[in-house]
Amino acid sequence: MNMKKLIILFLAITSGLLAGAQHNAGHNGKVLLIASNPSVSKQTGWPIGVWFAEVAHPYWEFAEAGYTVDIASPDGGEIKFDAFSDPEDPSRYAAFDYVSLGFKKDLARMEQVRNTLKLSTVNPADYKAIFVCGGQGPMYTFIDNAELHQFFVDFYLTGKPAAAICHGTSILLKTKLPNGKFLVDGKKWTGFASAEEQYADNYVGMQIQPFRIEDEARKMPNSKFLVGAPFAPFAVQDGNLITGQQQNSGAAAAALVIAELERQRKNYPTYVLVHGAWADESAWGFVRSALAVRANVEVVNLPAHGIDLAAANAVSLNDYVNAVVTVINKQPGNVVLVGHSMAGIVISQVAEKVPTRIDRLVYVAAYLPRNGEDLLSLSKQDAESKVGGALEFNADFSAATIKKEMIAPAVCADCPDFLKEALVKYHRAEPAKPLSEKVVLTNPKFGSVPKFYIYTSRDQAVGYALQQQMVKANGAVKKTAVMETSHLPFVVQPQRFIEILTSLK
């Protein structure tokens, strides 16, 4: 990633206001749209490809729901839109389509259009759903594409949502399961209707398509092909197979996919990430979306941090614990609870309160207390930390900040300069009371939860020696890993951090 892109990304995730504005952007995982490469119709002689609305509308639905959307095509590279589907085409056939118009004016989205992924290079495990787009091209480029058919079948067999709309459903006329049966055998599905084909033919005064999907579908054994009102949104779900009738059904089909993805959250591990002192939920911005590719990811914003308006003197450790427990209780199953720095105290007390909801605890450069300990007493044992000597308290000692000139050296000495500047800019006073509150931990509860630890060997906020001391004192940490970074390993080495975090089991 070049420096300019990194700066833009960091500014988007470190500002409390921007984090709120972009909340959940791409944080639920990834969806793959599959579109036709350009071709030429043998019926009309027109250049053909994908229908604008069948990319733009589902793309918008998925992005709004918090998914990152990639676009692939069988050959990769640039895809082209059918002329009639372009809202700026002289025909004005799709002039009403403001969603597609907005998509067309978005430089980043059009860059994706010019550089689609080649389907054979795609790892399907990186996607929680696939969505085959229609248009005029698929009737030539998809109908006999064995590679695409196999990709769709293999993905469908994972149980994850596999969707197709309009003429993209032409693949279902030939796609077969390993047992030799058609994938749609006995299933309800839809696609471009014959009545709609006739309307389109009448509109241009010639036969547009080489065949009609509905006509061919009704010849198939055990066919359950369904048709809704002409050119009205209509989508059908049968298990994890989701289909849409025509170009106006993209959003409806995407909505069914999103609903199914919500039901399938139980199929993925859930990570709940808790930030440390002088931070907020945006601290996890460099890893959240990437981790969500194969997991559910929830970040907790602790009271009196970031965008939360609670006063520093109004919160306690119990408030922190309750905030985390509330998030955990909303999840479909047990969670991997991850705490950074100060949050080690928090997740320990959470484990005491709801041990049966936690699969494992992961401490990241974090305080790992024993019963009766508190953060301040542990920090006084830290000869390597630059934080203790740099604290500045407010008048009533209810909150503390780090001296401005010491923030970057203590917290992220290995960060680029622009990141150090951002850390200073968004530094907010830390509530003091939770730092001195002692934890109450018992072996039957806290002791029953498996624990893991990620060391940071160049840490000058929570020293490496203290980290090792706390792990040794606990005596029950199952596995550790070392990252040769400062206090923010998930910022300076995000990919490595994810590799380590997901390996700790």
C-alpha cells in the first residue's frame, strides 16, 4: 500500500467522528460479484456485457450492510456495460437509475470495473457470498463457461449464499452437482422471464437473445421455475440458492443474501476486540475488515472513550465490563475475547462474569492480572514503560493524559510520522478510577477460560519484561507469540497480527 493510501486509511479510522460516519464500512466480510466480459451479440451485432443496475444495485446493498465488494469476471480486466443500461445513454432507457449513475461517477468503483479480478485467481474462501450479475453478455459468455459453472457449484456446496440474477441465471440451465443432477433440480428459482424477453424484442424490433431462459428452464426435469410481475423486483430463495428475475431485482436478491448471511453468522468464529487506554474502537481499523473475511468481528467502544460522551469521572471498571458483556450477549455463539493494553484488566473481569460465553481470551501487550490486582499496581513494576513518568492528571485526579511529547515514543515509536501526529491529535484524557480498581477473579470462572498472549518485544508502554512476568505469574497461559513491534502491533504489522491471532487456539 503506498503512503498516500495509508494516510487516507489511517485518517478515516483514527478520527472518532470519521469512524462514526463510516461505521461498519466493510467490517462484515467480503462478497464477490461476477460479471460478464465484453462480447458481441450474434443476434443483433451489438457490443454486449453486463447490465449496469445488476452491478450497481447489489453493490450498494452489500456496501450499506457493511460488506466489502469485489468484482470478478471469467477473463479478468475491464468489463463493459450494455448501452441501454447506462443512465447516460442517449436512448434514456435507464435514465431513472440514479443508483447506477452514482456508481458511474464514483472513480473508485469505476476503477474496479476497469480491473476486475480474474475468476481463476479468486480464493472462494475469502468470500461469504457470491452474486452472478446478468446483462446481455452472459447469454454468450456464461452459458457454456464450464469454469464458472464449477466455481458456482463448488461455492454453493459450501453452504454459503450463492446468487444469480437476470441473464446471469443462464448458468443454472447447465450447472450440475457432483451426482450429475442439475443444481436447480427440485429447487425454486427464477430468471429473466419470456414475457420480458418478448417486451424487449418488441421494443427494439428484433429478437435480442439466442434463447429464452424461462423456456429452457421449463424443459428441465423437476423444474420449479417461478416468475413474478414483469420488470418488478422479484427474488427467490431456496436454501442457500438465491435468484432474481431481472435488472430490477438486484437489490431484492441482495437483500435475501444479506438476510441469509445474518443467519449464517453462527457458522463463523466471533472476535470481540477491546481497545486499550487513550484509544477507542478505531484502534482496530487496520485489522477489522481483513479479520472479518473469515470471521464475525465486533469492536467495543468503552465508555468515556472516542465518540462516547460519558464524563471521565462518571465511569468505573464495572461500566467497562458491562459494555463488553452487552456486545458478547448479542453474538450468536461464544466469542474470542481480545484485549489490548489496559483492556487486559477489562477482559479478565468479563471472563469472571460470563466465562461460559468465551471460547478463549487473547491478551495483546495487555495487563494480565491476578485476583486482587489493579492496573496501577502492575504498572509500577514496569521499569521499561515511558508512560508512568509522563502522566498528567486533571485538577480532581479523575482523568489522566500523557505528556504530548511522550505519546508517540511511548505508544508507537515504530509508526510513520503521520501516524504519530494522529495519535497526538486524537489523544483524549483517560478515566483514572478504573485504573486503580482491583479485579475479583476466581479459578472456577476466570481460571476456566483458555488464555493466550501476544507479546510486543519493543514495547515502551507496557514493557516486554512486565508482559513476561505477568504471563509467568498467571501460570495458565496456553500459548504465546512474540511480535517485534511497539505497543500497537495491529497497526504497524496488521497482516502478521491477524495470522498470529487466528492461529492461537
